[in-house]
Amino acid sequence: MAFLFHRTSVLAFGTVAVALLIVAASGYRTVVSSRKAYQLVAPSYKELYTLEDVFMAMVDAETGTRGFDATGASRYLERFEWAKSALPRRIDSFAALTVDNPVQQREVAELRVQTTATMRLLEEMVSIRRLKQTVTSDLRDREKISMDAVRVTLGRMRSEEQDLIEHRTAAIGRAASLTQTSVLSLILGAFAVLALSFLFVNHRAVELGHLNAILEERVRERTARLEASLANERAARAEADAANRSKDVFLARVSHELRTPLNVMMGWAQMLRDKTLAQTKVAQAVVSITRNGEVLQTLVGDLIEMSRLTTGTVQLNRSPLDIVPIVRESMSLLESSANAKDIKVQMHLESEPIVVNADPTRLRQVLWNLLSNAIKFTPPKGSVVLRARQAGSEAEISVTDSGRGISSDFLPHVFEPFSQAGGDGQGLGLGLAIARQLVQAHDGRIAAVSPGAGGGATFTVFLPVVVATEREEESRNSA
């Protein structure tokens, strides 16, 4: 009987050990397979981002050329020259990433030919415009056709990468499903063997059960980690998709906002060039061209400012200063705009200095943005109230208007770039985003409050004040 127990114990423990080894081997194999699949998916996203960089370089080249063609201003050529040098490197980067993909390699070859032809046409346009000559419509049409061909090729290449991502993601899902099924089946089998062993074996079977429970927990932990990895991958893919959609919206928005004043300017310029405009309309044409040029300058300036702020290239010349004179000066600069709309302006400023460590130019930029928005969105005969006070360790500057207010749905997004709630549809919605970036660069914060439509709005800037000991120390250092 003892021999039977011993043999049954050995068989039971042996069977369980084999089952657990198979579980571990299966789990390890699946983890390796999943890791390889992840290693394949990640480069595909990098390849997509590289394609977007190629497209943005082409857009920069085209935009710079058209801006130079329309205005003759050499500053537009900076983006063109940058794109001309950056484009080959970006195409080379994509080619290196897809060296094992013959389909993409063929597309890269075609893309090189198309981008070379397009850049040649753009360079020809720039050369003609530098000679103060007019670029022919035929040359513009050929450039547009060539640029459209580049877009079509890039679209095919994006589709190829997205198909690869979907295929590899599906492979990950299948591997995970197979792992779960295999592990579950093997664990059930191990439990069955353990149940039988408890009927025949001695005290050693209990120890084996404890060991099996520990190993089972490890398998569950590995499965949980695998599922968490899959969830993270799905979240990353969703974030990448959202980023792509956001980039598309951004390009569409910028294209629309830039195209409108450009079309107006080109229309007037065409009539002036062809001498089909009545002499009495010449002054109107000059005013319209100037006004729309200023709109373009503002749009491009906002884009450049936002880019510098988000990349951290803006340098602040901070020093201790009293914000009260700056607040008063900022309101005086916009007083004429308020008077033009018969808007009542009130200022409540403390008589004592409120000293913060700030860049005066950037602080004026923030205040000008908040005040101009308040006047812009306040109807005639409304009111704007400007306050500045010190509350504890913070300086508070608030701008309150009696305008149309901000809806509760839009209020959490009011400081996001490219966001606008109704209005006249002008601009890129970067003013408040720039203001928030500048305030944060000063170690401060900015908040917006509104009871809703028709209730007006209050924007408040909070900046840390400089205590007396700090001001004295900085004065001694500067001396």
C-alpha cells in the first residue's frame, strides 16, 4: 500500500510539474511573441510621424514660396530654405526605417522624384519673384499638380503603415487570446491532477498543493501584466490617432485662416496689376491689402509665439517690478477702443506697490490679451473692470467684463490652443493659450470664471510676490 501511495505521489507530482512547466513555457513564448509584435508596432508609429514630418516640410516650402510670391518679403523664405535642407533628411530617415518593406521602398523612390520636381518648381517661382517678375499661372498650376501628386503618394504610404499597424495589433490580440486559453486549460488540468492526488498521497501532497498555488498566482500575475501591456498599447494607439486628428484639424484651420486674407490681397493685387481697378478704388485696395497683411502678420506671429512657448525657447528677462503702473498703462493703451464702443472702464488698484519677479514686456502682453478680449466680446455700453491686489503671497490681476460669457461646456477648454467658442471666426484661438503659457513661465497660474451665456466672464492671473528680503538681496546683487 505504501508503494502504491509512493508511486501515485510521484505520478501526481510529476504530472503537475509537467503541466506547470508547459504553462510557464507557453507564457514565456507568448510574452516573447508579444514583445516582438510591440517592437514591430512601435516603428510603424515612428514611420507615420516621419511621414507627417515630410509632409510638413513640403507644406512649409510651399507656404514660404507663396508668402514670398504674394508679398515679396524675404522672411517667408526662411521656412522655404529650412524645408529645402530638411526634406531630404526626413525622406532618408523614412527610407531607413522601412528598409525591409519593398512596397514602401518603391513609394520612397517615387516620393523622391515627386518632391524633387516640386521643389524645383518652387525654386523657379522664388527665382522669378526675386527678379521682381510675375509668376505665371501656368507655373503655379504645375506646382499645384506636383504638390497634389506628393500628397497622393504620402496618402498611400500612410495607408500602408496603418495597415501594418492593424495587422500587427491583430497578431498581438490573437497571441494574447491563445495564451489565456492555453494557460487556463493547463491550470484546470493541473487542478484536476491535484484533486486526484489528495485522495491517494500522504502529507507531501499538501506541500505540493501550496507550491502549485504559488505558481498559479505567478501565472495570473503574468497574465495581468500582459493584459495591462495590451491596454497601454491600445491607449497609445488611441493617443496617436487623436494626435493625427488634431494635426489634421490644425492644418485645416491654419490653411483656412491664412487663405482668406491671402485671397483678398491677391484679388486686389491682380486688379492693380491688370489696371482694371478704377482710380477711385485704388486707395480702398491699398487699405484692404494693408489690413489683410496685418491679419496675416498677426496669425503668423501667434503661431511662432506658440511654437516658441511650447518648445521652451522663449527667454524671459525677469526682474522685481511693481505691477500697478504696468496694469494702469495696459488699460490706457486700450482706452480708445473701449471709448469707441462706449464701454465703461473701471480700475481698482492698490496704492501700495505689488512687486513680482516678471518680464515687463511679457506681462504687458498677457494683460493686453485679456483686456482686448474683454473689450472685443463686450457689447456697446457694457463695462470692463480691471483689478489688481495682493492676496497673501500672491498678486491677483483680474479682468471682468459684461459680455456674452462662456458656456459651461467650453469653459474647461478656454485656454487650449486653437479653441474658440462662437465669435467672429477670426484668428486661430491662440491668444489665451499664449497668455497661459506666459503666466506659467512666470511660476504663476491663470483661471477663467463665467456664470454662462450672457453673464460675462472674469479672467484672473495669479503671480507670486517678491517679499522684502528677496528684493533687498536682489538689489545688493545687482549693485
